[in-house]
Amino acid sequence: MDYNRAKEVFEQYLDGYDRENDKVRLKIIHTYGVVDQSTELAKRMKLSEEDTDLARIIALLHDIGRFEQLKRFDSFLPDTMDHAAYGVHVLFDEGMIRRFVPEDRWDDVIRTAIARHSDFVLSGIRDEQTMLHAKLIRDADKLDNCRVKLEDALETFVGAPAEVIGAQEISPKVREDALSGRSIFSADRVTLMDYWVSYVAYFYDLNFRESLDIVEENDFVRRIIRRIPYTNPATRDTMGELEDRLVEYVHNKI
């Protein structure tokens, strides 16, 4: 595996899309952010050179389906396109994977990791190396999404400014799940605040101690939650309670 060669091919692929579009630019930066997080996790976990290279390749390709989704629908919403499934289609059904990785020995691992990276629940994978990489890409994806939630324009990925988001209510099901230590099922999100809650409740789904270390080291829970001014009193109370529970959850897991 040659990551630098694969990166060159990826950059050529991106030439087919509008790099000046805010959403496309966000996803390009996110892709390389996930590569960085995968590299950091592999280092902390002391993975082999092969698994480190494999993790970097998977990170590079995990959201390749997003760009066509944005070109067709200008949306990240899952009801417009299953970007993971489309990515697998482009890479394996159309054969593009050979441009990135000439050998086929890692195809099953790469295919499964990309196909499952945005599943609500990860289960049914029996091969140890495949499960490792399916978990690794999910964690790296969430860790770079912390950067997205802190740095990128809320209008780009949520669709509204902070003051509009924080004035909304949290749906009862979303509130219950978040305060009960569960991630949020995408179909249960109704309000913009539901989306914002889901962006912190995904800490419950992190797989590795090393991932939780990064969350605590960077104080991601407090920083993300406090980016929004909660002018809705019930929402403000819920987010305060959720912050306390998530900070405790992360610390206790470590």
C-alpha cells in the first residue's frame, strides 16, 4: 500500500467536483483530518505498519461517496443518499479501488470498513482485522468531526446560525436517549437541536480507550456543547445535564 500514491489519485478524483463549494471544501478537509486521526490512533495503539497504512487508506476513501451526494443533492442528509454504500459502489462495483490500491488482498477489510463506517450499530463482523478497522474508522471519523463542530460554520453542516439552533427544543426521544447514555438514531432527529445533541451523544459510540483519551485531552465535550447559546430554558437545562453526564462518562471509561 502506498498512501501518497493513493492521495494523488484521490486529488485527481476531486477535480470532478467544485472545490470552492463550502460543503465540498468541508468534506475535503474532513477527509484529511480523519487520515490524521487514524494515524494518531494507530500510533497510540502501536499498530503494525501494515495496519497503520491500511487505516490511512480507509480514512482517505471513507467518504468518497459524499462528493457525488453533494453534487447531486447539496446535502449531507442520509435520506438523499447512502454515501457509504455509494462509496463502496464506486470503489468496488466500478473497480476504482485498483487505482488506489493495486493489490486485492485487503479488499474485504476496506470494503467492510467503508460500508459500515456510518452504521448506527456495528455488529456481525467476525474477522478480527476487519473489525479492528471498522471500529478504527468510526472513531477517527468522530474525532475529526469534533474539529468540524468547533471550527466550521454551523450554517454549512447544520443549516442555521448558533442562535437559531439554541432557541429550539430537543425532541423527547432524543433527550431520553442522550441522557440514558445512548447515541441518537438519525431518523429520530426532528429539530436542529436534535442534530446538535447527536453530535455529542456519539461519544457513547467510541470504541477505543485511545479515542476517549483524545476527547478528554482536548476537552471536546465541554467545548462542543458550549459553542451554542441555549436561549430555550428547557434546552439549556438538558444540555447542562448532558455535559455533566458525558464528561463523567468519558472520564470513567478512561
